[in-house]
Amino acid sequence: MTALVSYARAALPLIPGASRLPFVAGGGSEMPPLERSRIDVRVDPAHVARYAEVCAFTPGDALPPTYLHVLAFPLHMALMTDGRFPFPAIGLVHLQNRVVVHRPATAGETFDLHVHATPIAPHPKGRTFALVSEARVGDELVWEGHSTMLRRGQGSGDGATVHAPFAVEPQAEWRLAEDLGRRYGAASGDRNPIHLHALTARVFGFPRAIAHGMWTKARCLAALQPALPDAFTVDVAFRKPILLPGVVTFSERDGAFAVRGAKNPDTIHLEGTVSA
């Protein structure tokens, strides 16, 4: 399924009454046992190079640690546009993301990808679920991704979050261009309209286009790349959207890191931790 078709199907629940149709997502209250797979997935080195460039990774033998999320993303869209999926895909908020690198993956390998959705859980701002992705080489699990998504609404329960337990001077300042969302969308396949242009972002309540959360996470890992071990877990919480164009700062210490507003350091866009 192409990205254009995926987002066209994702937009169907926005049509009044469409969620009552059996082939349109958004009409349920529980998460059914949904899963999707891709077998014998090969990597295009040129595509890896484009992705690495837009995220500022230094090219090498190993794939960028967030690249397999890009390969799994079409499965995310296919799952969330399944007629049994309980929520409209457009409007979901990516709250948190965990990546587990069991060992470096390389472009010469062939991957089997599997994605499934977890049961719905309560949250103070609505309800959450996770899309769990796995990448295997043969029988070996080499990579995992956990994307926690929020459906806004009447909430309850506890909202677990990741906090960066430090406040240090920025080590870097990043100036983000207006076209960042379009460049990352072309490299990742994630062409959500909130990221592409101010005009399409305003339809969904944003004054300007916003940076992809997974770009921000990837950019942090690119900054940490020289110190990353072969196997690690990285957890992030996405706090406040980054409006494009914009200027942000990056800080890290002892495995904790954060992206903040350059003009207002109290504005936290992302915070996370890396553990071996």
C-alpha cells in the first residue's frame, strides 16, 4: 500500500458517519488482535543514505538505529487503517517511543518484520495503545520498536512518562528549516499532513507544520552516535511539538538527553534515556 493510499484511507473516518462502514477504521471500543508482517525485506542502500543524511547520521556498516522503524511504518499504517481498528489513524498522538537494538543490523541483511497492536489502556488524557514492531534475521530478534499512541478523550488512570533527570547547558543548537517535514517524509514514508506544510497543518489545529517526532529522536541518536554501544535501549517521550521553521537545543549527560526551545529553555520538546 502506497503512502498516498494509506493516508487516503486514514482520512476516511473524518467523513461524518463513515466509521459505521465495516471497511473504515474508528468504530470500535476494544483493540482486536491485529497484526501485520513483511517477509524477506531487503534494504536499499541509497534509501538508507537519504535517511541518514536528513537525520544527520554518520554513514557506516550498521543501519541507523531508527531505520527499521521506517521499514515497519507501512505495516503501522496498514494496521491502523484496517476496518477493525478502533480509532481513526489521523488524530492519534505519538506519546512515547522505545527502540531496542539487540545488535547492529546491516544493509546486506534480509529482515522479517512483524507488527502488532497492544490492548487499550487508560490515560489521563484519553486512551493509549502501542504498536510493537519486531525485526528478525532468520530466527534472531535484532531490533524492536514500541510506539505508544494516544487517542484523546475523556481520560482516567496514570500516565507513565519518561523524564530526563538533569538540567544542563545545551551542547548543540539545531536550526530546522521549513521544509524539514517534507524532506523527512520523503525519506521515511511518513507524509502525515501536519508535518508537510503550514496550510495542511492548520487544518489540524497547528499554526505551522511540526517536525516528526521520530525525526527528533533520530537526530538525538545521531548526536549520540559515537558513544552508542552495540546493544542498547532508548526511550523517549514527545512533549511539545516543534514548529517549523524553528531553533532548538540538544543537551545530554549520563545517558539522559533532551531537546528544548532555544528561546525558551523551559519548553521541552523531547526527553529520553539511553541504557546499555
